[in-house]
Amino acid sequence: MTIRVLLADDQAMVRGGLRLILEDQPDITVVGEAADGAEAVALARRLRPDVCLVDIRMPRLDGIEVTRALAGPGVADPLRVVVVTTFDLDEYVYGALRGGAVGFVLKDAGPALLVEAVRAADAGDALVSPSVTLRLLRHLTEPVTADAREPVRPLSEREVEVVRAIARGRTNQEIAAELFISLSTVKSHLSGIQAKLGLRNRVEVAAWAWESRLMDQR
């Protein structure tokens, strides 16, 4: 099945480059391009792409506003948004992730990571790059914040291990190997964790781990 992608970036050359990278893959096609945030929201709602690849800085609406409009907590049928940015704009990326984005890639990260992020989003997963996750979330989260919600039910010891692995940027396959459990067990733990924390994806789980100081506890 082909993954349908919408590109949103105010620079035509960037959109062209992203299109070339993505459409070089047999399972990805670009179904639309937007030059500003408002156009991105309108096109996304009309085309209902599988993945929206959104720049963080655009005219009219920025990437955070676009993310909230398409994937925010109040959206009845949210789309999958991946934010594209540079590390210098990490505070905006964090806002976008809290607004519902399922992943982020750096513009200089290379074609392979971009493609991986699109495929992960389409699969209902989220790409959290280890190198970026540690630098980004450590830099941005306060030691304790109001958003670091308490679980509805306490996390089990195994669930805590899974959360810490997610916060370090591990994939489900890597977590399974590290903890000597099956991939299906990892996915089951992740579903339970999200339910207990009231979170929607692994990116939010990673943010919660740093906000709640879970990564400081050993």
C-alpha cells in the first residue's frame, strides 16, 4: 500500500527536495504541497493524507499551529504529523510534539531518516531519534512541570523500564532485545503505559519521562 504524504514548507526548493527523496521510494507518493500553514491545514483536511510533513516556520500559521489544528487533543479524527526543523528551533519542536506531532526530523538528518519517519508515522508509531531525543528533551524539560501528570494507575516495574527505553530513543525492536521480551509484549506494555498516562504516542511518553524526572531515578 502506498503512503500518501502532504508536504508543507514555505521554500519551494525544500519541497522539491523532499518530494524527490520521498518519491524515490516505491511505497511513498506526495499527494500535495503547501507553501504556508493555512494552506497546509486546508489541503490536509481535504486530501486526508496518511502523513503530513510540516515545517516549523511558515507564514500565516507556523508548524505548531498546524500540528494542533490537524492532530491536537481536540481534533476528532487526527492526522499524523511529522515536524521538520533544525536543532536551533528545539523549543518549537517540543511545542509541536506536545501539540500532537508523532515525530520530528532535522533538515540535515539525511534522506534515510526522513523516509523512516514517514513510514513510522504511517504505521502508527513515532520516530524518536536517539541523538536528538536526549539533547532535546533534557534541554527543554524543567525538573518538574505542571504537565508531568500522575499515572491513573501506578506503572509496573517493567513498564517503567519500557518508558525509560522509549525516552532514550529506543525502537520497539531494540526494547524487545534489551529486555528479552517479544515485540508484541513491548507493544502491549506501550498501550498500557499510554492508557495509564493518558498519552497518545511514544513521543509524548518520552516527554513525560523527562518531565517527571523518571530518567533521573535509578
